Amino acid sequence: MVTLCKNRPEGFGPHSSLHPSIPTTCFLDTILTPSVTWLYLFVLPFLLPLYAKSLRSHNTKRLSATDRFVDDDGLPILRSEWDDDPAPRRGVFIRILSVLYYLLAIAMLSMMALEIARLNLADLGIGLLPFTFGGILAALVLRSSWQARIVRLVNATYWVLLAAAMSVKLVAELREEDGKENRVKGDGVVGRYPTSDEALDVAVMVGVEAALGVLEFIEWQRLAWY
């Protein structure tokens, strides 16, 4: 663990030497935060049988989908006949929320990359935080390729657990005000990423993750379970 974390004044074990009641940021970056992604990636293979069944069901329904666009005489329905339907307007709102979801996911990737880069530049060690990239990308691929309640529920659980893990890290950093001074001291390199800056970055990520968890439930009523 020491090789994954360096120059952290609170120490490298589970408990902070500055505040024994809270965990160290090294423990959080190496164990707690990555474990959420490990758990998520562990669960994904168990969804494959449901995904295969969903594909078979989708292909069957697609064969009869054209029935919705013809009248009783078998003639095609003109666009003007269903333009007044509120469904298209609702579809625009759903698409806006979907675009917002992907923008927030990109923001999450950017913020994670920023934190890792600043930890590396400050010679603090990046722990196992890069594993989080895999979880975020997997959530995006799963959501875009499989529209089902089970997917949204698994993804929402991932975002909520990730937000909870980072909330613990945020609390630890906010309480380590003494640690901030120790980071600035030393050889001057560690001070490139003071605790206050990292706490702000983590707070932004917690908010983004919470929003992503909520947005997973877009169109919940319209979706099948798998």
C-alpha cells in the first residue's frame, strides 16, 4: 500500500494518525472506493443470461412493430395523424435528460482524471483509483446497449455506492485541516494538491454521482425488467 500512496501526512494504514476516528485517504483510494467498482464489475457477468433472453424477446417484438403504423385497412398512417399525440413531445424531454446523463458521465470521467493527475503531480500516489474508469465506462456501455429496469437498478446502485464511498473520503478530508498544513510543508512538491482542493474535487464528484443515480430512473415505467 505504501507504494500506491506517498507523502500522505495522515499515514498509510486504515486509521489516520491525525484523526484516529477517520480512515486515511490512502485506505479510501486503495480499498474503499475501488471496491465499489470491483463489486459492480463482479455482478455484471450474472446479467448475461438475462441480456440474451432480452435480445430474443426484442427480436420477436420487432417483427410485429410495424402493426402500430398501419390503420385497420392496412394503409400507412400519415405523420399528420399522430403529430398531435403528446408522446413525441414527451420523447423530446426524455432525450434531453438522456443527453444530460451522458454529459454528467463525461464530467465524472473528467473529474476522476483530474484528481488522479493532480495526485500524481503532487507525488501523493494514486492508489487504485484508475479502476473507477472501468466501472464508469461499463455503466455507460450497459445503459446504451440494454434498455431495461434491471440495468437501471444495477447502475443506480453503483452510482449511489460510489457517491457514498466518496462521501466518506470527503468527510475525512474536511476533518484533516491539520493534514493540509503538513501537505504544504516538506519539499514543496506535495503542496501542489492541498487537502482543500481535493475535497472540492471530491464534493463535485459526489454531486455528479448522485445526479447520475437519479437519472437512471428515466422512463422507468416504460421499461421492462429485462
